[in-house]
Amino acid sequence: MDLRTQIQEKINQKTKPLGALGKLEALATQICLLQETLSPSLQNPHIVVFAADHGIAEEGVSAYPQEVTYQMVYNFLRGGAAINVFAKQHQIQLEIVDAGVKHTFPENLLLWQHKIDFGTKNFLNSPAMTEAQLQKSLDYGKKIIQHIRSRNCNIVGLGEMGIGNTSSASVLISLLLNIPIELCVGAGTGLNSQQIEYKTNVLRKAIETHKLPESSPYTILQYFGGYEITQMVGAMLEAQKEKMLVLIDGFIASTAFLVAYQIEPKMIANAIFCHKSAEQGHQTLLERLGVEPLLDLQMRLGEGTGCAVAYPIVVSAVEFINKMVSFADAKVSSKS
């Protein structure tokens, strides 16, 4: 009997009607298969928030000024953001990364100093980063996962902060999935319909300027990605090698997943999609991937908040398969 069959048999013998726990059963199966066991575990959960700035913000595609990126990093470090509240609530270790913020932080902060540059270049005019910067970003993401894995962590959520990063994500999705940019652009931090139209036109012009037909995910990432997105890709690829569960947050994190998935399709086995963002591009991406996230709370904050809010559901999936008794143990009659 193969492992999947054994897992299903164990679930079917629990004191409940067949399939009565719905998506929790599929989630438990996924975790058991990844960990290659009938008794899965969640160890030392982490959420890593990558922060970086984007040159495209110069074009006025965001409702907020660029300095909000570094200001929010200080907020994370002080414990005042939504992700701090939710991570503390669920006892999740939080790590903050300067992947490329347009600000110089003091060296004595509890911050991963992985700055590649003070923001990417404006991809309306030039590639967002060089090949060397792309590779350094991927390597930095890999190193963070190696560090937290050494601390016996087997589940990690990835979040981000970066004014302008919905523009980057929209272009990445458009090119990676070969769909019109209009289907990928949303309100971001709160744009109105006129501002969304302007943002769409700017991104369309950027795509037309560089003309990257049939390009590899790496090339598309180099031209239109952000340092935080690229470090997330590196982190996801390393987590896949380490057989870690990866909690996928909203629009930006799912875009990073798409890049990682096109590089390594086995990545899908590690991924738990936490929530459906209110961003149009995220909904388009989820549909194309054929995945259904755990939650739909109309969130569009980022920071890894979806990971933290969904984490207790993942815990429930593990708890029921490990601790719920069988019909035989409970001396309860099963379905004939």
C-alpha cells in the first residue's frame, strides 16, 4: 500500500463521515506526503518579511510615497504592524529583511542586512537589476532559509513590503502567463479607477519598451522584478529542496511563487496558498494555477499577514490527523 493510500485510509477511519472535514483532509494529505509520514508535525514556524523599493514608483503608480517602505520596516522592528500582531498571536517567529530599501538602517537593528541596492532601477527605462544583482538576490533568499532550517523550522511563510511592488508583480504575471496587462493590474495601495488606468498604461509601455518574447523566468525577473520578490524566489526554491512547507501570502508572494514554480514545478507540493487577495491580478493568477486558497477575507495588505491568519488552519489539519481517534478506538460504529 503506497503512502497516499495509507494516509487516506487513516483519514477515513477517523470518527466522522467520509470527507466531512473537507479541505482540512486535503491539507493533511499534502503535509503527510511532503513529510513522507502518517504523523506530520509543524516545527518552529517562521514568517520572513522582505522589504525593498522599486524604481517604477518614480512614475507615480502608487497611492503612497516611497518613504513608506523604510518607515514600515521601522514599524515592523518596533512590533507595531499587523504582521507583528498576528505572528505574536500564533507564536510565529518573525524575521525582517532589508532586501533593497531606499534607506540606510543602523547596523544594530534586529534586521537581516541583505540590501542589494537602494531600490531597483526604473524598469520603464532599463532592466530593474543586473544579472549579478539577480543572482545575489537569489543567493540571499537561499541563505535565510538555510539559517531558519538549521533552527529546526519546517514551515515558513513569506511576506513583503515595498511601495511599487504591485506594478512589478503585475508585469511579471502578464509576461509569465502571457495574458494582457489589463487583467493583472489592480488598486494596489488604494488607487482610483483613473489612477489604475494610468498605472496600466505605464506598465504596458514598459513591456513594449523591452520586448521580451519567449524569455526565461530569470530574464523576466531581472527586467521587471524587485529585490524583495527575487529574494522570495530564492527562499522558495531552497525551501522546496529542504522539503519545507511554504505558506504563500497574497498577490506579491504568489507572483514570486509563480516564478519559482516555472523554474521548479515540484514547488507546488510545498505550497499552501493562504488567502485570495482583493487584487485582480492575484485572482487571475490563482485561477491560472488552478489552486484554491484557504481563506477569502478581502485582504490586500501583504507583509505575510495572510500566512499568519491562515496558520491555525494548517495546525488544525495536522492536529486532527494525529489526535482524532478512529472508529475502532472510540468503539463507535462506522458506516456500513
